[in-house]
Amino acid sequence: MERANGHWAERIGVVALVAVLLGGAAYGWAELRALLSGVTTSTALDGRARPGGDTNILVMGLDSRLDERGEPLPAELYEQLHAGDQHVGGYHADVLMLLHVPADGGHPTVISVPRDDYTDLVGCPDGVCQGKIKEAYGYAFAAEAKRLAAQGVTEKAAREQRARDAGRAAEVATVRQFLGGVAVDHFVEVTLIAFYQLAQVVEPITVCLTDATRDSYSGADFPGGQQQISAAQALAFVRQRHDPRHEFTGLDRERRQQAFLVSVAHQLEEGRVFGDPVKLGKLVSVARENVAIDSGLDLNALARQAESFAAGDLTLASLPVERSEKDARGEDVNIVDPVKIRAAAARLLGRTVPPPPAATAGPAVDVVNASGREGAAARVLKTLPSRGYRAGRTSSARHTHRTVVRYGRGDSASAAKLVAALGGGYGVGYDGALAAGELKLVLGADFREKADPVPVAPVSPADELSGGGVPCVR
């Protein structure tokens, strides 16, 4: 069987943790909060939470094989997980889910944010201004870790948490911007090992498939219909990417994750975890070692808002994706329409839909073809509006090897951002002949053109899955 891919393991733990935090009404929150007193708390969001009103919680799942102190895990846990040891993985937020709990006691909503959505990274962490939305955490963590090392900070646990706080703040800010200014009041962070352990606690897990399916890559082998699966089988359930009879998409995998969340909530309602002192003790142990929450998260107040969660009254929603492309590193990224993303988030959260940005907000870019490849300038020019730039004119010049972005007075930051949007690694240079708000992209032989977009079926903003019972998915 293929070794378990970390980010699919994470999805199990994230959904189980959400259920634990919001299903506690079935157990008694005074007792549960006391048990959870040893969970790591972070000051990354201090002062940002709104007083009263609706609550939005960002759930982040990290592809890390270390505990909250930055220490390796017991060897037997690595062996059980089959996902590599402490030298594998990193600090990207491979799972991002925004949990919305209405103040009036209405049904909670979980918005899944696809980890590969390509977007601006707030603050350009570690000098990277655009990338997959999951990468904001990892780049900010790396930059802060380097800064602390240069300052001579040697205490490992403190250095780990300070670097993670930088990652948490960057990820929260990026998700907030991506969703159109949506407030993020709190966060919950889960590291990799917690995912498998939490799945073990809640097993057997009831799931339902519309058809029988088999996948040699993930080890999935399930009949159609409702069935109970183990933690190991649950890994295959949410990891499945292939089926000889069907073309699986990111949306299919996202629906598996969402269905698992509903199933766990349904089990909590029946008292199969909170009514079992042994299972509850195991959950608490996992949370203390491998979970972090912001210091302002009041579990008692949250429980009073979210008792309907334990009854399975939950809406799970997906955000629209336009198409898939390869980035400069050859990795798959999701191309999204920011206007559609903001509109979908506003509707799901009961907010006023923000107006679209002005079409001429970005600088104009002229493209000069000095690469020696026919039609390169015209092809690049067509991609500029989707990157937030106005398309200027094309022209040709004598062959040169190095690609460079030229800028006029006051536009050096815009030039650097364009380089980042193109995949990085290119030069920038001042050109006094350019007016303010104008850039010139000179394509050299080293310019990396992206492959043609791979079309995927757009996801409707109304594409939602309502909780209650055990929903059937592909």
C-alpha cells in the first residue's frame, strides 16, 4: 500500500477536532474545559476578536511530524501512521476550514478553503507575495525561525511557538483577505500525528458511498452504501484520488472530508465518545500534545452558541474554483475568481456582498518578447488581467537570456510583486522613461511559460452539503 499522504491524514483529525470542540454540550462543558486546560494557547490573535456576535473560527491542519514543542514523536507513532518521520512534512496549512457559528443559535456553517487556491499572501512572508493559500503559514514560519536563530534564541519550545505564531498570524491574515475581509475571531491548529490518533478514538466511523470504489494508490476498497470503517480505512476514504470507473476531482475529496465531519458529529450526538471516559481521556491527551488554540477562545461561550452542532445541524460548503494550472515549479494550483470567492463567502456568512474591485486597479504592463519564442508576449499578455494587472502593448526586441521587469519612479514594489506572480527568479530594473503606474516585462530565454490550463468543472457557490445523519458521497 502507498504510504499515507500527510494532508489527507490531516483532514480526518481536523474534522474530529471540530466535532470535539463543538460537540461538548453532550458531555458537560465545565468538566471538558477543565480537562483541556493543558492545551497550547497562542497570542497570535490577541486583540482581534470581536466582542459578542457571530463567531468565525479558522481550523488549520499542519503537515508537521513534530509536536507543539517542536520535538520528534515516538517511533511507534511514525510506524503506525506510515507517513514518514520528523524529517518529512513541513508547516504549510494543508487543511483550512472556516467554522461560522451564528450568535442567534442558528445552524453552524463550515466553509472548506481548498489548500491549493492561488492568491496573494499577506505581507509577502519570507519574500513570497503570491502562492498557494496554504503556504502563508510555512513561509512566515521559516522567516521568523531564521530571525530568531540570528538573534541567538536557543530554547527550542519557545522558538517553535514564536515561529508558529508568525505562521498563524500570516495564515489568518491571508484567509481573511482571500474571503473579502471576513473576520477571523479564533483559530484551532492541529499537527499531523493528532489526526490519526483522533481517528482511532472515534472509530468505527460510519460513512456512506453512492457506489462501490477501489483505488490501489490509497488502498481504498469499499462497497457501495452505508458502512463502518476503521481509522486506517478512514485514511484511504479521505485520501482516494483514483477510480478506474470515475474521474475523481478535488471537489470529490473535499466532499469526503465534509461527509466525515458530519459522521463524527452524528456519533458524538449518540454519546459514543463523550459518554465513554476512556475515549474522552484519549481525546484530551491528544489535544494537550498536538493541538493549539488562540488564547481568547472561550469554549463555554462557544458551546452555548453551537449546541445544534451535536444534533448534526451543520452546513458544509465549498468555494468556487475556475480551473487548474501548473505554477512555475510545475505544481498544480487552483485558479479562482476573487469576485466569486468574496460573493460566495458573503452569502454563506450572511454578509453584504462586497463590490468587485475596479478593473483598472493594477498597473499597466507592456510585454516585450526577447525570448526567441514566437508569440510569447501575446500569450503572457492574456494572463495579466487574471493576475490583477492591466494588459498593455506587445513588442519584440533582440534576443536576451535574462527576463526582467522594468519600472518607473515609485513602482519598485509593483515590479517585485509582478516577478513573484510570474514564479520568481527574474530581475527588476529602474527605467526613467516609464511613467508612474507602468511596468515593462522583457521576456528572456529563461522565462518559464506556464502550461495550458487544465479545465475543471467550476464549483457553484451554492454547492453545499447539509448535516444530519450520514450523507452519501462519491
